[in-house]
Amino acid sequence: MMAYQPDADIVVGVDGSDESFAALKWAMRESSLTGQHVNAVFGWTHSWDMGSEPNSEEAWTNMRHDIAVQLREWVDKASEGVDFDPDSLKLTSVKASGTTALLQIGRNAQQIVVGRRSLGRVARWFLGSLSASLAESAEVPVTVVRVAGNEDESVTDDIANALTPVKETVHYVPSEGVVEESRRPVVVGVDGSETSRHALDFAMREAQLHDSPLHVLFCWQLKDLGVVPGYERAVAPIEVGQRRAEEILSGLMAGTALPEGLEVRTHAFHIPASKGLIAASRYASHLVVGSRGLSGLDAHFLGSVSRQIVNFAECNVTVVH
């Protein structure tokens, strides 16, 4: 991971989609709290609907002008109703794919922000997503802003009504119907690794910035605990593993300088990390995780923990490297 640069730009991918508008709004609101500049980046290629390829320098100049005008229109639309200083905004267009443009412009950013496209769960599982690929490739934190009200929620409502033997309409509202978003905590997943320490640092800043409580989760399985004292040649019982997990978590927190006034709670849960953190995302305002994941064939067939969380979390997610 590159050295954290709190005053560097927040770089946002903008392409005219509702997801990118949501990402830009989020970044502008973040900027209004931090004083950072926001750089709205549009990566374009000739797959974009802009006519035939220019055949003269004048034509290229005209095309670049048209692209700049289009980017300005998108930014103006996305920023409606947002309390944001226009002098803190930069506009950048690059002839490259969206991911390439963001990696290039955002290599020295404080973070890169993108919206999560509303692919269905099956499509995301097999095809992955641009946001997940970006989160894996970047060297700076990548925040993925979730757009509410997507296909998943309507389908889960359909499932709930199909399987619930009552006449009343059932709605699957795992977070919105329980706790208001402004009262939900920032959640960070840790495992004792150096990457998760970077994630904890980012999450503490985010929680402090938004005056939110911070919940630190260690989702563990026995293989994550290393050698459990007294069980060097045997499988430790779950209750022994739980005590060991709590010791690891306490050790991590003991070596962490907590910001003054920040409300912090710690939890150790015996559950696979991806499953536990995705469940936690239903009740969080923001989920922060490290980029460390599975390796080898497991990663090929199952996807890394961070990729699964980016694709399936029910709140905004930041992946820290």
C-alpha cells in the first residue's frame, strides 16, 4: 500500500450512469467534510457512441471539446442539491477504458470512488464487476458506492412473498427497516494482517469524520487462528477457538492508537469472513476491508473475500491495500 495521503484528491469515475452519479455525490459530500479536491474522471474509447474516429487534428480537438462538455453536463446533473464548493472540483477525460483511466489518474489519490452497477447476483458471481476488478488492481483505497433499490431487492421481495404463507405483502428490508442510515456504524473486518491494520486505520478516520461508532469484526475459522496453545496436535474446540480469536483481536486493538472520543466496539464471530461481513453490511453505513483474500484454486473458483464483499455487500464498501 502507498503511504496514506489525507489531503490528496478523491478520484471518481463518471460515465453518465446512475451508479457513477451516486459515486460522485458521495465523494462531494465527503469532500465537504474534509476539504479535499474531487477529480471527476471519464475514461472514453471509441466503443462510446460518439461517431466515427476523427481523421484530422481539428476533428480530434472538436471531439475532445464535446467530451469535456458532456462530462461537465454529467457533473452538473450529479451535483444538484449537494452542498459542495465548485472550486474543489476537477474534470479529467482520458482516452482509455474506465478502469485504466481511474488507475492512471488515481495512482496518487487518497481514494478512488466508483458506483456499483446493478448486475443481478448470478451475473456478478460469474462475470465479476468492474468495481471489484478495480478494487483488486488499485494501490490506493477503492470505495464502491452502492445504489439502493436495485434488482436484488425486488427479487428478494418476490422470494419472501413466494415462501411466506401469509396474505400480507412481505418486504425484505434487512437494514433500512431496522436502523436509520445516519445511526448505523462503520464496520471494519480485521484478521491481524498488516493489510487489515491499514483497513482499521481507514475505518477509524471514516467513523471519526462522520461521527459514527466503529465496530471491529474478526470473522474467524479455526484455520485462521494458527496454532492454538494446548492444541498443537489436535483440533481445538469452538469455545477454545473463540477465546483465542478474542485474544488475537484484543492484541490488535491494544497496539492501535484510537482517536479521542471515537466509540469502538469489538466482536469475534465464528463464521467465514465473506459471509460474516456481508451479513454485517446489512446494518452498517460503511464497510471497510483489506484486499487480502484466498489464493490458488480457491480464489479462482470462489473469488477473494474482498471481491465477494464488493459484489454482494448491502452498503458502501472500501477495499484498502
